Amino acid sequence: MNKTYNNIQDVATGNLYKMLDDARYQDKDSQIMIKSELNFRNVNDLKAWQDGSLINDDAIKRLSLQQLNDLNKLLDEVK
């Protein structure tokens, strides 16, 4: 990565994953900071999915018919 960032929030998610393996960011503090930011982004994605503002059906498209039926059964139990 050649670009300089002043704030971890400005780093693209894909680059954060690359930073986890980059030798320059193997110290404990950097690893904690990167993992915390990734966790924060994942939680926000989950909230967006739950409230319907993030619709990504790629995972559903990959499910087999049996997996879809199992998911349906699980969701029926939640109602």
C-alpha cells in the first residue's frame, strides 16, 4: 500500500484484511486496531442487513434446496 491514511476509517475493508498479513502491521497494537475496525464494520453490515438497508442475496443463491428448507424451518420457529 503506497497511500498514506490519517484515519483507519479511510482504509478500504479489503486493504484492512491485507494489512492483517502485512509484516509492517504485525505488532500487537496494529493487529488489535485492524481487527477492531473490521469487527465494527461487520457489526454495522449485520445491522444494515437486519433493517433491510443492505440486501445481498449472494449467500442465499449459493444454498442448496435442502439448506434453504432448513433455513425456512429455522425461521418458522423464530416467528
